[in-house]
Amino acid sequence: MMPQAEFGQGPITGFVNQDQANYMYDRQFGSMVEGTVYLDGVGTDRRPQIAERVKSFVEERIKSALTTQSPLLATGTYYSTTSGSIPVLLPTIVDPVLYDKMRIEYPLASGVIPRVTQKGLYVDVIRNTALPSPIWGAEMSAVQPDTATYDRVPSQVKFMYCAGQISGPMMVVAPQMWKDMLGKEIERHLLAMKELEENTIINGDTTSSTYTNGFNGLVAGITTNYSDKGTAQLELDDIDTAYYTTRDKRGAPDVGVTDFKTFNRLRALLKDYFILQGAEKDTIVMNLHSKITYMGITFFPDHKCPTASNEREMLILTVNKASAGGPNIQMRVLQEPTIEDLAKDRDAYSFLMKAYLTMVIIFEDWCYRLYDLP
């Protein structure tokens, strides 16, 4: 039995390259060809004679030519639309590239919504919602005292999890394949958590079973200023209305997020204006592929905005306002995604990826929502 010390300090530092896998094989089987029977049913250990037997086998087989139709081929369905044949002595070469369909951008979860450090399980925010009332008065007149208005809004940090498992055999043979599967699975789990966070930032609704233990996102959180487009197309007047409505409430809209179709509609609306007013760089800036800045609002598309016909959204947000004391919309993070080993109860390495965070909108009336776009 091989000592545990030779196995490394756990699965992550175990068989992570070809040399280690070869070392383990050589320690147990020497130079024997993989797949050789070295101990038969009557208990005879054939390892001392194996080299000579392999030599005889090879000499006999080279007398006849091998082709893809030779009987030394296993049947299977992976390499043919019918029964197919897998060339046993002519191994297939797996492409070293992982073609990734799932990776997208996560702008809101990657800094567009500022990430703010958090201590404790509750985000306890104090807001000033009204100033004292000054007056004009006569000289020496009596003045009644007044105070500012404050309120206190707590939000609970939420917990996000994603568990994974790699079997012992998979970890041993992974170096002989195209990648270390454990490292790849950890990366996939991290991307999955980032995608869930991005989706929840936009679509989170704690009245839905999907988000019961999550937090309310922008769609559910913007309840004061909104416009039901009733399947009508987006117009620049809609954005102008959102701008002055939020400005009237002391907001300062600086971020707009929508789906790719609506983003393309906005780009089309601004093309002529861009040609006529292009010199006014502080008024409109267009990047044809990623973002548009109009009226001081930077618009960009997001894969997690609703894409169903007549259910699309455009969210116009006050994220940062210099005089507000801090970001108006924040991701409060108690712990970023972190990997943790789970108990070993089988021949596998089990892990848990976890993050503790929530989103806070200090003044939701500084934001505007356009919905039911075509």
C-alpha cells in the first residue's frame, strides 16, 4: 500500500501532470504495457516473464498489415453515425482547446456596480431624506427649531453556494487527457457563480422561488419611476424623461443597461445625432460594439437582461453620485467566492464554492425602469 505522503497533500496537489501519473504507474507495474494481465485466476504472477511475452506478441502481429478494418479494433458509436470503429492501435488525438460556449461578460458583477467591503451579516444604512426648513423672518423674530429627517434601512447578506466533485480515478487519469479536470471544474463553478450573481443583480425577485434566499435585483427594486412601453419601440424621449425625472429627485443617472436588441435600437436612434453633434464629445460618445454614452449616461448591453419579445427592459441607474457620500447602488461583500474542501466519504474530492454578499440600492427613486419593450 502506497503511503499517503506520496499521494501529495490532497487532490489539488496530487496527480496534476503526466510525470506524476507515469511515476505512479511505474512504481506499481514497471515497464509493462498498459492493459496487460499480470496476475491470472490461479494466482500466477506473470510480471517476470512479461517482457518476453510482449516481444513474441509483437513479432507475430507484424507479419500481417494492420488497417482500420482489422479485428484489433473495438466497436463503438462515438466515431460513426452507425456502429463505427475505434482504432485501438491508432489512438485518436483530442483537441487541446476547450471550446467554451458558456463564457460571457458580467459587467454589473465585475465592478460597474461598485463592490464594497462588509462586516457582519447586516448592511445597516442611515439615510438623510429631508433637510431642516429654514425661513425668512423679521429682525429679532422668534424662530421655531427644526431638524433634518433620517431613516435607517437594514439589508441582510445572502449566501450563494455551488458544490462540485471529482472522482479519484478521474483525478489520476486527467493528466493523460487534455487538461486537469479538477482545475477546470473549479473554474467552471466560479463562472457559474458569477453568472448567477449577474442574473440576480438584474432579475432577482425574492417573491420567486428561484430567488427566495437571494436578494431583489434592479427590476424588482425600482418601484417609484417606471414606464410601461406596452410593446412600443424605445424612443429618445423615453431616455430624456428618465433623465429629468431622476434629476428632479436629486439623482444623477450615469449607467444604463439593457439587452442587445434594445441596445442596437438605441444605437440606431443616435446615429444621425452622432453625425450632426459628433464634435460635442461630452454629449455623446459611441462605441459601436460595447457602449454608448448619451446625456452623461453610459449604456451597455447585458446578457442577463430579459430577451423575450415585449418583455425587454431598459434600466437607467444612478450608481455613483459624488455628493451622496458613497455609491447609490452597491454590492456589499462579506466574502468573495471561496473554495472549501468538503468531508471525504468516498473515492472522490468534493469541494464547495461559496460567497456571502448582497446588493443595496440606497435611493431607488434615483433610478428609472422602462419595460415591456418589443
